[in-house]
Amino acid sequence: MESPYPSAEPEPITETPLSEPTAEQLDTYVRTRLTLAGFDLSLLPETFDAGTGVPTRAQVLTSLRSFVASTPGAISGWTPPADSPAYAQQASPPLIYPSITEAWTGKAGER
Amino acid sequence: MSRALNRRVFLASSAAVASVASGLTLQSAAPARAATGTGTGTPRVPDIDVRKAAQQDPSEATLAEAVVLMRRGKLTSATLTEAYLERIQRYDATYQAYTEVTGDAALAAARKADKGQRAGAGTAAGGLLRGIPLCVKDNYFTKGVPTRCNSYIFEDFVPDQDATAVARLKAAGGIVLGKGQMGPLATTRATLPNGTVTTVNAWTPDNPAVDPGGSSTGPACSVAGRLASSSIGTQTGGSIVLPSNQQNLTGLKPTMGRVSVHGVIPLSFTRDHAGPLARDAMDAALMLQVMAGPDAQDPRTLGLPDVPDLVRAATPVVSRGGAVRVRRATRVGVPGDFLSAQKELRGAFLDKLDAISGITLVDITYPEDWTLLTATFNAARLAERTEPFRHWLRADPAKFGVSLLSWLQGLMLSGDEWITAQRAKNHLLREVLDTLMNRCDVLLQTGPVPFDILGLPEIGFPIGFDAGGVPVGAILGGQPYEEDRLLEVVAAYQAVTDWHTRRPADPAASSKLMRAETVRPRLSAEEVAAASA
């Protein structure tokens, strides 16, 4: 009987560099993400409001397009140093509170 | 887990449960552990020499000097409180250090403290801080007193309880003189929520363009301008040590968990720290000794190493001949880029430090991924500020004023990226502790953020003045829960220097005139996002 699952030996994955998203794509992404998060861009002014100092809709979009184009990729591009992705998975499990973990594992406060 | 640690965790948990059971959820206010001074284990402010300037003008006194003067019957809390209120009345229209002054309540508390003075001020029984007027940053809950966090979001908020740190200070006899102005939502130097600069650097009151440091700007200005004995602030990205550096103070950001942040309006959960901005190492030690310790309302404070004897640590060791040595032999790490800014001042600072007996300077080289993990990854904190503010982001984003952008940037990070950042913190921690700090006990910093990311302690302290007369400071980072080591080094340095005793001149112009004629700069939304803590 033929197995319904793929071979146990997966084909090597070749990562090809993706082209940079266009300004239009970034704009669509930002607007969609804001909407999904329940953020109503129309609540912001179209022109500068000196009273509140809150950024305009255009300022928000410009800022977020720039942020999205630069920051998430820089973070997700990092992996712990390791000989292969399988070993990288095992390295550096997440520590939300590194100092506290250091104490809870008995490594702090004993010096 | 060692047996010792098991017992430590158990004891902390038991204390937390007991305090909840007794209804004392916010009142576990005794100092966490006995401090020195007597050698008997009872907290006590040491009998220090009081400088002549402090004997002549109570507003000049350090916290410790004020306690000693009161103990000797040379000063009352009412006199001290009135002196500060008089200065606030005269100068705060220029400084704008306070957003709320609770003068009547402070005076009433001061008179009550004076009545109890014979019980023993400066001891745990009498109240380590009995009768000492303090400025509290406006993101700490204060019962019955507006807590606005300098934001339209909290403009009508009056908490029904004190933050744990505030409750501890009050229970130790501290008097809340008022709420310190701050960067909107704890982001930048203090401005109005619309970005217009408010609080000035106390050293340059005529020039609001000079950076006073943020976001604990008001607490720093209140102490530097002699409008309070001491103050408390918060730090997420340098907000205690930077204003301390800019205004000639000693600011101590403790290790994550050392001080409860229950009752502090959050900015980034994993990086919000509470700590003192004080006049010198001893004052910082006294404040932290009271603030620190487990709190059932903040599980991050439980199961941690005991609070060390901070008062002893901040007491310099001086031989009969007057020679100063550091309390324990200490290797001070100096990173390769330390002299890349303020070369002359920092060079002189290193020379002075190196001459102290027991100090050894050690050259430190950062790992190759240092900038990536400490600068680029700093953005990962932004999602943490977005989550607790969803309600207002959806209901009325204009309430964020000039600060809105970084809250929206947090929405643009995905969960997997945030996890990557938490893994990078683990990797960075090992680099710092196993690679950098295996060669030194404390490490000089060129910016506060790396140790903010890791929750490691750091202390800012004065090392001189630039050509414009603006204070310059250094930042020293330490091993987790070793605030005592930081205080030992700074106390020794302050015993051989006098930068920390210098005070700015009072504002020259009449306050009303200053307020009317001085043009206050305004920060743009983009500038706020770039500079945000």
C-alpha cells in the first residue's frame, strides 16, 4: 500500500530571496493589520492638530510603512548560532525575564 | 534547584500568601531586610557628618543628612517640608518638575512625623524615612491623588490605592510631596501630551532646549532643583539613569523583580523597573532598601535572592589616614567604545576610579552581534505596550497625543518575531554573563538599553560637567541582584570626588516672567517614536 505521507527524507529547501514589497503592498498590509486589530484610522485627523499633537493619518501610514519594511525582517532574520536549523531549534529557548530566571535557576545572588 | 533556593522560594511564597490572607496586599511595607548601620541587623541611617551647607539650608541636605539632623534635634520634618514647599512655590513655574503638589497633606504628615520623632527616626521601628519629603513619578498609583501618567488617557484617574513601592515608602515614614512630571506615558523627556516641552534641566532653567533626560524628568528635576529630598522613577529604556546623568544625580535601576511594579502604569511589562533618583549613593541605597522585597501582587518579585545590605554597601570604607578603598575587590569592565564620547571627562573618571584601592579596570570587547541584539532588537518591546492599551487604541487614539506611533508600531510585530526576541534575550544574557562579565564584576555602559533588555541592575552617577555646564554621568551595570556591588563602587568614587555635592544655581528670573517669555520647544510624533523609552 502506498503511504499517504511524504517521504521521510524531505527534499532540501532552497530559499530564494524574495523581492522587496512595493510601497502599495506595504500600505495595504499596514491598513489591513490596523483594521484587524480594531484600529480605526479615520479617528485620526487629516491635518495636524496642535491641541493634541496626535499624528495625522498620513504620518501614521508613512511611519508604519517604514517600520514594517525594516524591523520585523531584521528580527526574524536572526537564529541562535548553530550548525544547522535542527540544532538552532534547540538553542536559546525564550526567556521573558532573563534576570529572574538566573535567580530561579540558582545562578544569581550566590556570588 | 538547590535546597537553599527551594527554601528561599518557599519562604517568599509563604510571606506572600500570609500578606494576602491578612488583607495586607499593598501594605507589606517594612524594609525587606535589615540594613546595617549598627551591626545589630536593625536598619538605621548611619551617623554621617553633615556638611555645613546642609546645616544652614535644609533643602541642601541629602536624605541621610536630613535624617541625621532630625535625630540630633537640629531639624524638624515640618521645617524641611516647608522649605521645599517654599521653593516649589517660588521656582516650579520655571522648573515644572511637579504635575501635582500635595502640600497640605505633606505638611500634616510632617507634623505627625515630628510628634513621633522621639520613637527613633532613621530606624526600622521609627521609620527609616520618617519625615522625609519625596517626589513620586506620576505613573505610580497614589491613593486619592491624581495619577495621570502625563496622558489624556489618565487625565481623570484617581487611584483608590497606592502602588506597592509608594506604600512601602509611606510606611517607612516617607512623605509624598507631590507627583513628578514625566514623559507622556513614560516615553520621552517630559512634555505636554501634545509634545510641548515642560520640565527643564535644573542646571539650565533658562534653556528648555537642553535635554533634562527622560522619562523620569520631573523626579530628577525635583531633586536636582532642591524641591524634594529624593524621588522615585521608573525605567524601561534608560528613564532612571539618563535623567540622573543629565541632572547630576545618582539613580539606581534595580534588577527586574527587586522592586514590585504593582500599581505602576505599564509601558513594557518585561522591562518596567521601579527605582530611586537620589542625591548620592547613600540616599539611593536608603530608598531602595525600603522599596525592595517580595510583593504578592507582583509574582516577579517572589523567590529571589534576599535584598542585600544596601546601606552598608553605600557606606564608603575610609582608613584612619583618610585613604578610601572599595569594600570588596572589584573588577570594572571598560568596553572598547567607552571613550568614544566625552573622551576627556570619561578618561579622567577612569583615572580616578583606577586610583581607588581595590578597583581593577579590565578592557572588554563586545561580541559581534552586540548591536543587532541590543539596538535592532530593542523594537521587540513595542508589542508589550500595545497590548495593555488596546482599549484606548480602539476607542480614541487621539488620547495618545504625540506618543501614538510607537503604540501602533507594536501592532506590526508578529508573535513569532516577539518569541525570536525572547530567545535572543537568552542568547544575549549568556554573552553578557558568561563572556563579558566572567572577566569583570561590574561593567561600564555606553547606553542603558542592553541591561534594560536583560533586566540587569545599573546605576547612573555624576562624573563632571561639559563645557556648557551640563552634568555628565556614567552608567555602571551589574550582575543580577547585586545592587550592593554597584553601590560599593559608586560610594567609593563619591568618597574621593565631589561632583555629587554640587547643586545648580536657582533660576534667576521671576518664575511668572520665565513662563511667559521662554519659548518651549515641541517634539514631533516622529521624534517621540525615535526617542521613546
